[in-house]
Amino acid sequence: MRVIAGTARGRRLKAPRGWPGRPTADRVKEALFNILAARVPGSSFLDLFAGTGNVGIEALSRGAERAVFVEKDGRAVRAIEENLAATGLEGRAQVLKRDMPAALAEMAGRNCFDLIFVDPPYGRALEKKALDLIGGNGLLASGGWVIVESGKREILPREAAGLILFRQERYGDTMLSLYVPAQPRRSDGRQA
């Protein structure tokens, strides 16, 4: 696991020994950032279920203005902090040791993100819950994107809490699903 591009390019990232998590594979991460491309520089980035911080650190390395990492496992939180320090990116990062619902509730009304990356453990049906809480707590900026990483067999909703699925890409056993805010409807029923 390494930083692919940007100011920390080539830096190896640590994962805790014996940690049961599944970091985003480098080829999936590279594909993700090819999709996001020009949206990353200057953005505010939320890495939800952050694990080792692999994806959020990549965003910071590529020019995101700030990143918030949410992870409840203490070993993974220490790895995120060590990885941020090793890459020199800790000054633009905040690490929250919380579970997903508590963190999203805490940030409601105080934070708005341009890009939100959601990578829950596969097979636990946490994707829809995360989308509902993101949309319900108003955490996505106007024109922002939510990207959900899931197993290819996970069935994700077409719509959740004001977010609409607009693109899916498959990479082996991994699926990336991209959501945007739903367009408000006019009085005649058409989208504005």
C-alpha cells in the first residue's frame, strides 16, 4: 500500500499487524482518483470507515485542502496518525475515533464536504445507512460527490436521502458507486 501521486508520492503506508481490515487496493485507488481528477485539488474530503487512511491520504497528497478521517478501531486510528506524520500531511487532517453514526451526527451542521468516500466492511449492509446519514445530516456540499466502495455482490440503492446514484464502475470484486445530490423538482414535476 503506497501513495500513488502528489506530494507524498511513493510513500509506503502502514497497516496494523493482525488488523482485520481491507485497505483499498492500489489499482482501485488509482481508478478512483482518475475518476475524481480535477475535483480533488482544493476540496474538503471525508474518509469514512478510514481504516489506515489510505484514500484520504491520497486525496491530501493530490491537493485536497483538508481531510477528515473517521475510524472506530484504535489500532487503525494509530496507523492513520502514523501515516499522516510519515507523509507530512497531518496539518490538513483531522482524525476522529468514532463509529460512523456518532461521527456523522457530530459533524452535522458544522461540516460540509466536496467528496465523501465510504468504505465499510463488506457484507454488513452499512452502505445504505451511511448514505442515509450523509444525506440526512447535510454533509455533502452542493455539487459534491459521495463514492461508495463495496463488494460486487452488494446491492446499493439508486436513491437514498436526497442522493442519486449516477455511475458505477467495477474493478474485479470491487464496485465503486458514485452519488450526487438529487436535483430539486419544479412545480411541474421536472428537475430544476
